[in-house]
Amino acid sequence: MKKWLMVLSLLPVLAAAQAPTSAPYAKRWPLTLSSEQAGAYRVVLDREVYTTTAWPDLRDIDVLDAQGRPVAAALFGPEQPTALPARRIVVPWFPLPALQQDPSVPSRVSAQFGENGRIVRIEADGGGTAASGPARAFLVDLSGIRDTPEALEFTWDAGTPRESRYRVEGSQDLQAWEVVQDRVTLVELQRGPQRLLRDEAPIRGGLRYIRFVPLDASPALPIREVRVRLQAVHPRQDVQWSELQGRRMSEQGVDGYTYESDGRYPVALADLAMDDYTVGEWTLESRDSTDAPWRLRAGPWVAYRVAGEQPSASPAQPLSSGPARDRYWRLRNTGALPERAPTLRLGYRSEVVVFLARGTPPYALVAGSASARRAAVPMPALVDSLRRDRGEDWQPAPAYLSPSTVLAGDAALVAPPTPRDWKTWLLWGLLIAGAALVAAFAFSLLRSRPPA
């Protein structure tokens, strides 16, 4: 009897041992963080991610830590406030050792880099000896920034009037330096209730490191934080285009050109491109499978291209139904179809994945799985809480996609076999085992009953 009870108690364990493990993914993109202490990050999806995902709702796009565990992540449309790019990002800075410089010998800066490629230690040498006193020159590390900067903003300990002048230099490798600004003045002056403050220095893009060299004998600047201000981005200008080549076909008596998209883009605009297509009135339809009905997406509209000294063309057409991720598209013309199929251009604005830096870095974005599903998290509420703590203009810091690596490849896009319903089997097993135990008890009682 004890053996039966032990077998029954192990049934749930055996069932759990047969449970599927974590879902495989087709590809993985390591993420480069613009700032290590931001807490929340946004990564813009690119064309390769859209061509890898297996689901129209992008459920298989997720962010994993170094241990392969998913972190809190959510998908945002490009028009949502949380998806907007950050204007200011905190960047690391390092004081440089003070030197009595020989003008005839250029100075050099050497750095020690950590595993993530960031500077962890700075050493400077040149044609002179170390001077006494606190470091007055300093270096700002912009190696984690891929967007275009326009200025550096400083926060220092307030209260003491100061006026410091610097020469701003830039470098790509910490060896060769070029002058970015001949003279920049950082000022804090106060007279009664009036205060004069200049706490920023204009810079330009394309430089990984910025060095501030003092031009006067002012005391070292008591810097608490350095932020890079990025150039303003106009979201309506970053439309991406996917160009499709079509073929002519007739379906149920309807002639047209059909196209197949290679990714799950959130298509919002449509346009035609062809050197010699005939002016006509076009209608655009789409569907997600070959057996689904066609749905009207745009039109009818007149597409044209006029040559001349001032060539002109018809504008892109917005989809009347809103963004669509369908695989198959069809163009129809109210008149005769031209001999060559026009190139169908589908316009979209990339979406953004926002995630929280939890677990063990580094992080990676994964996509392409027939069985994975990103966990639902209240990301908007979490971001709003961070914004209340850090200011109304706070946004998640940028994280950038590195070149992808193949994980399971196309095998991850194949739907797994239907899993067995172990709960039903377990319930039936428990019922049968219970009935067998009752029968065994009854048979034992019958055998042990004394004769009448």
C-alpha cells in the first residue's frame, strides 16, 4: 500500500519534468547601453528584427539578461510619448591629472577599458611634470552615444561665484585631438536675487571623447553630473520604406499585381515607384494569409510622375485602416494595367521596445519564435513613476542594437507539437488509482471477514 502512495505522489513531479523548457529564438541582438545607470532604456527596432519576428503582434520580441532571463519589457508605437527619444543623457566624466605642460610636446591620454568597452580609468602624460592641486582639466566619455549631440550640460555645487574658461578638444581614439571650440566660458555669478548661469558647452557629433583644457588659473570645477544634449528629432521625418516587386495575376476575375512583404512592418503609408508606369487610379488591398479575404487599405488614388524642369510626383497615401502588418498586398487599377508592375513602396515608422535594467547585464534583444510570448507588464505605469521621480522631461535612455547572431535559426519558427494535456492524464490517473485502492481495501475486507 505504501508503494502505491509513493507512485501517486510522484505523478505531479513526472508531469512537471515533461514540461517544455524556455522557448528558442531565431536571432539575438546584443544591446549597447548609452548610460549604465539610467535604469530604463529604449531600443528602436530595425528592419532585421521585423523580418525575423514570427507574429503579427510581435509577441516573440523580448529582452533577456546575461543569464537568459527575460526582463520587464513592452512595445510602444512611435507616436506614444514614452517612445520619444531622450534629449538629455547622463554620461561619465573623468578628471585629468594636472601637468605643467611644455607647449612644444603634445599631451596624450591613455585609458583602461572595462568589459563593456567603457572607460574605467584615465591616465595623462605629456612634456612636463605633475602639478600640485586638484585636477582642473577633465574628459567626457561619449563612446556610448550614437545619436547626434549638440551640447554638454554641467551640474556643479552651487554657491561659490566662478568663471572658468576652457579649450574644448575632441578625439576618436584618445591619441589624436582636434579643437572643437577655441574658447568656452562656464559662469555662475549672483548679485542679490539676480543670477547669471552658463553651464553648457556646444559640441558636434562624430567624436567619442571630449577634453576640456583650462585656459586660466580658475579653481577646479566641482562637477557633480555631466549630461549630453542630443539634437531634436522630428518623428515624422524618420519614415522607413520597404520596396516590393510584384507579379501580375488574376483571382476570381479580378486582375491586379500581388506583392509579398518580407517582414511584419507597421505599414502606414503606400506609394508607387516606376520610371514608366502609366498614370492611373489605383486601389491597394492586403491580407495576412492566402485564404483570407482582401481588405481595402488605400485608394482609389491617382498616381503620377511628371518630368520636366520641375519634376513632380503624387504624394504617398496614408492607409485608411491604420497601420497594417499583413504579408500579402494587391494593387488594382480602374483602367488597363501597365505591362510592368510598379514597385510598391510601403512606409512605416519603427516601433520602440522599452525595458528595465534588471538582472545581470549585458542585455540582448531576441526575436523569432513560434512558441515564445513576451510577458505583459505595466510598463507605462512604471515609466510614469520614474518620470515623477526624475522630472517631467525624463525619457528612457537609448540602447542600440549590435550585429545579430543566429540562435536556433529557422527551426525556432516551426510551431512545436501540441503538448499533452498532463493535467487531464494526471486527474484520470488519480481517479483510477483511487478506484484501485478502494477495490483493494474492499477485497481485503472480504477476505478477512470470518465465516457466518
